[in-house]
Amino acid sequence: MKHERLSMKIDFIKKINRIIPLTLITLIIVGILVDFRAEMFDVSISVDIRADDVDRTAEASSTNNLTETANGAKNTPVVSSICNIRTATTLHGLYINPLTGLNTVNDISRNRPVAVSVSNQRSALPTNATNGISQADIVYEVPVEAGGTRMVALYQDFSGVGVVGSIRSARHYTVEIAEAYDAMFIHAGGSPLGFREIENRNISNFDEVTNRRAQIFRRDRNRIQGHTVQNYHSVTTSGSSFMQWLPTFGLRTTHDSTFRQALFFTDNPIQAGSRAHNVNVRFSTGKSSTFTYNEMQNIYYMSQFGSQFTDANNGSPVTFTNLLILKTPVTDLEGYGAGAGRQDMNTVGSGTGYFVSGGRYTRINWFRADKSSQFVYTFENGNVIELGRGKTYIGIIPTDMSASFN
């Protein structure tokens, strides 16, 4: 009997030893399947969200009936639903820069961008070069006094940007541009109306002149030499300085949950349009910006003041995938803040313009609901424009000026 019981125990142990590995293998397989199902569920949510957004956008576009305004511009209704609601990642697992539509290694999609008021005065560009301008995702060029222009450079990720400048003062309409992107605004001084807009609209700003968060600024002594108005042309900042000091300022650095970028991107933005290999954008009798299309690279090279526009940091040419040329009334500023020939520019409401990309151009309409809203761009048939993936130039010109294409 003892031998039988011992034999039964041995047989039981052998069975257990066989069952345990099978059980472990089964548990491992089940775990893998659960993880795989969870990943597939996440992807399906992402796909469903993106598909739903496309449907909503198409519906908004199809019901977007245009009406004529008194000045002849086609006006679109408020299109608050037209916004770029997309997940942070593509199906390939790469992140997207919401200002360019290009993939990025890190998720920067909810970062608040940085907007910098950049000088474009010829005397401030002795070699027609501006520091850091080639790294901007979007560059606005707008009229200022004396027939000149100023730029607002927007960076979705400012951390890797080198020196930027020279930095100039704010105007009320450049403040509005920064606010539309929920951007942190860097400037050196400002017009009275510009300062009033900053305070009234609670703009997150950095101002070298009033010493507001001025730790991020430095003076470029090389720019001072030979300049009669030294302080105007020597203020700079940098991505490293900005990122070093930003945590000390207690500012919100990401968008809140309701903010959406109103930009869409595609690989073929203009399927039918007229030739635009050479583009001339005229701001005044004394200031034009020109763009030359490189068909191999599918980008436009910018020139002004008789030579190619370059980045003083590395000599890189300033190039763009998209050109948006918007026409709006520009007049001498009257009343509060008037003086020194300052300009007033209407960027709220609607107007006409041109969209240039891929060697072609087409006429467009633009709409903006209020000072804090983003621009919405539509083709003349009312469909919302999708930009080409890459950097964008936006030139806002007076209605009595023109753009030419060939």
C-alpha cells in the first residue's frame, strides 16, 4: 500500500509539472491578445475621429453659401466648426506639427506657439538676412509706416531655434495675429494701440523695452555698428534662452482643451490653377517681395531688396511651400495711437486674395470672425482650402496694391 500511495503521488506531481507550463503559456498568449485588441481599439478610435472630422468639414463646406459684401468681397458666414480637429498621431505613429502638417518626432501639437515681431526694415538687414527666419513655420508680412513692412514669425516648437531677430515693436494688428494662434508674443516696445491691445486682451508677452520678462533678450553688438538708430535693430532672443527662462514666468505653455488650429493640409493643394513660377507681392510703391518656384523641390524662394532673403544664422535661403496673399483696406491710423505715419489694417470680416502652391495660383476668399479668431480660407466655390505640407508665407497687402504671377 505504501508503494501504491507513493506511486500515485509521483504520478500526480508529474501531471502538475505538465499542466503548469501549459497554463503559463496560455496566460501569456491571452495577455498578448488582450494588448493587441487594446491597441487595435485605440487605432480604431483615432480613425473614427479623423473620419468624422472629414465628414463634418465636408458638410460645413457644402453648406457654405457665399454672399457679396458692399466692397465686392465674397463673405463667408462664421464657421466656428471649421477647425483642425485631429489626433496627435498619424496611423504610422508619427506626430504632426499643426502649423505645417509635417511629421515631428515629439508631440508638439498642443504647445502654444511663439510669435516674434521681426524687423524687415532695409537698414536693419545689411546683408538681407534675418536671424532665425528660415526656421519659422509661418511668416506674416504686414505693412507698417513709411511704406515698409514688418514680419511676425510663428514657431510651433521654439526649443531648437537659434538666435532670432532683430526684434521690433508691436502693432495692434500684429498682436491680433499672435492672439489668433494662442501664441506667446515676443516684441521690443510697441505703438500705443499695440500696448493697449496687449493689456486689454491679456496677451502673454515678452517686451525688452518695458523690461517685461526681459531675461530672454540680448543685444547683438554686431548689428549696432553703423546704425544711427541703434536700439531699433539690435534686440534678439534665442530658443535656448527662451526655454531656459520660460518655467520661471508661470505662463500657460499648452493650449486649453477648446483650442483648435484652423489649418488643413494635403499633398496636392491646387489641382487646377494658373501658372505661378514667379510671384511679385507689392505692399507699397517702395516695397515688394518676390518668390521664385523651384519645381524640383516644390518650394518658393523669397527675395526682397534686390537679393535673396536668407537666414543670418546659417545662410539658409528663406523658402515656403505655400503663399497666401490677402487683400484688405490699409489706411493711416487716426485717433488713439496715431502718429509717426502708423497704419491701420482691417483683419476682421472678409476679403479676397490669392493662394499659391506647387507652381500654380488661384483666387480665394478669407474670413475672420473677430480679433481673437483665426483666418479661414476658402476657394471661390466655398470649399475650405487645404495647404501644402510645409511652411507658409502670409502677405497682407492694401487693396490698392497688387500681386502678379507668371
